[in-house]
Amino acid sequence: MMKMKIYDNYNRPVTSLRISITTKCNLNCFYCHRDGIIPSSREMTADEIEKICEVASQLGITKIRLSGGEPLLRDDIITIIEKINAIGFKDIAITTNGILLEKYSNKLKKAGLNRINVSLDTLNPTTYKFITGKNQLEKVKRGIKSAVMAGLYPIKINMVIMKGINSHEIWEMFQFCRQQGAILQLIELLETEQCSNNGLEKYHYNFVKIEKKLAKIADRVKTRNFMQDRKKYYIDGGEIEIVKPMDNTRFCENCTRMRITPEGKLKPCLLRNDNLIDAKQALQQGNLEKLRRLFIEAIKRRCPYYLSKK
């Protein structure tokens, strides 16, 4: 079938698909919003994920990211990557907490994975346990090093910045990332419909001061227009990128992502759960034409979040 590119009503194409393949996780981070996804007992099979990706490819999507929960908890994660890779995407990535990376890095690379993002908010063991509820920091650090050795590149470290918890550790994390050849992404603490009014506002960190400091000391600053106008700062051979989705109209205006929930629902917006489209039946039946129609409908439902609130 001929490939085509579908635009939403705001002239935004969808070029990237984020597939949450499980809600299970081996950590219990107190701030976790689970990608705005409501927990479900059902998980798409590897074959159903393959069908989703076949249709996505037909509709002009070139990048696939697998997330969770913790995607490496899936026993069939290597099979999933192999099936996606066979379709022929430009980029296949995973977001992981890194605990199982040491075990899987080489297998993931061989299966066709291009790169990884590792969620790591601190290098302090006490703080790590406070945030995650577990003592797995050293295992994560070994996992990152194994991913470097396996050739998964670029490796990005996602550091959610929380005032009074880890906001003073940014430079220590930057040095660690630079030593590993990884890119540090500073993530704004995010609230969604599922985690609003839960007291997280006291941890929200204002990035204004750190951005001013980065701008002064950076050797070079790059604005990634196709990535919601994110700023990337190049400092002493390392890289820091700022990710600010909260109340950021440019984040929405330039969004090119769609999401799939673990049970097979098409999710047009990270921050909303009131406009999902259930594709489970089409997936279970293997009805690619129906799945394609549902996909197009989901794309047409996409609306910049700041407009949907008006």
C-alpha cells in the first residue's frame, strides 16, 4: 500500500508514535504520571504491536518509541523490537528506568533498537530510594555503561527536576552524562489529569535561572524547532537539553506524536484521556483497514492542549 502523510486540523503531521507496551514497573516513583495512561490488565501482543506499526508506517510515521511502565519487563521485548525493525522505520527507541539494561543492551541492539532514554533523577543512593522506593541505582549505572558499550546511541538521561529534592544535583548529573557520552535532558515535573491536585506543585522547579546560566556558559546553543523549540546547550563537550511541556504552547503547536495505550487505545494527546479511540477489536481481528480508519480518526482528533482547555 502506498504511504501517505496525514495532518490533523491544525496542519500538524504525525511522524512519531509512542507505544506504551505495559503498565507494570519495577520501581515506584512517587511523581510518576504513567504517560497519562490509566492502568489496564490487558497488554497488546507482539503481533498486535506489529499491526499497529504496519499501519503507522503506511500513514507516514517514521519513528517508534516504546515505553511503559517499564518496557523491558516484557518477556517478548526482543521479539517486539525485531518485528518493528522488519517494517523499516527510520528510528526505534525505548524509554527505560535502566534496571534491566545490563541484561538486554546487546540483545536490543542486535534486534534493531537504535537508541534509549534512561530515566534517572539522581546519583545519590538515598535520594534514589526516596524517589523510586528501591535500591537499584548501581544496577542502573551499570546498565547505562552496558548500553554505551553495545552502541545504542544517542543515550539520553531523563532527569525530572524537583525543587528541594534533586535540583542541586544538575551539574553532578551533567558530569556523569558527559563521561558516559550521554545527553542530559532536564525534564519539567509534569501534571496530567491523572495526577493533578496531588501535592506535586511544591516540587515544581522553575527553569528560568538554570536556563540563563546555561546560556551564559554554553559554547553553543541550538533551538530544535521541530521539537517544540527545545533549547540544547553544548558545554565542554557535553549536552544539556531542556524539556518544558507545562503551559508551553510551542510544545503543543509543534507536537508530531501520537500514543498507544497498552491495551490498544489510540491516544491523541498525552495530557488528555477524554478523546481516546479503542482499537482493541480491530487489533484482535487483524483488520488493518479498520485500524487504519481508526488511526486517521485519532489524528483528526488531535488538538493542542492549551486550546482544548479554553
